[in-house]
Amino acid sequence: MKKNWLFIPIISLIILLFGCSSSSGSFPSNKMIKLNKEIYITSNDSISKDKLADQIGEIEVSSTDVSDHDDDSIISSNSYEVGTKLFKIKNENSTDMIAVEDSTDKYLIAYNNKYKN
């Protein structure tokens, strides 16, 4: 009888662990942007509007489902809303970093995941 009481919590724990796992994968960051096959991670580093160059696009897909970011022809994010504007930064290579409109008067730097140390 005592063996049955030990068996129930173990089975419950196994069900809980496997039942809570996600099959959709995970993101490297909660502020990820995918642009032109490159992954950028937004930092807390802000940049002034006068240091921005041309707008290079807007977020087209906003989703926490990893599979929604598979299409390389769309600009996507797992946390920024559709319509969030992205900019080149003056005197910087946009492959290395871009600016993200965080609000109407605040811009944050997003670093390419490949190049940020």
C-alpha cells in the first residue's frame, strides 16, 4: 500500500514536467527582431533621433510563436508590435546594429546577435 502512495506523486511530477513543455521552441531574447535573415536583440542603449538615418522598415509580424518567424522575407519580432519603425544609424553598418522606435521620442539600439560581444 505504501508503494502506491509513492508512485502517485512521481507520476504526477512526470506529467507536470512533460505537459508544461513547449514544442514551439524558444527565442534568444524577449526583444528579438528578424530583419533580412539577421537576428537583432534590442538593448537598453538609447540613441537620439538626430543620429538616425533612413527608416529601413517596420515590424510586419509580431508573435511569440517561433514558427511565425520562419519567413525570411518578412520583418518580425517576438515583442514589438506590428508597425514599430526600424532605422539605420548614421555612420554605422546596419548589419551590425539598427535603431528601434520604442516610443514616439525614444529609440533603442538593437545589436546583431552575430556581432555583439
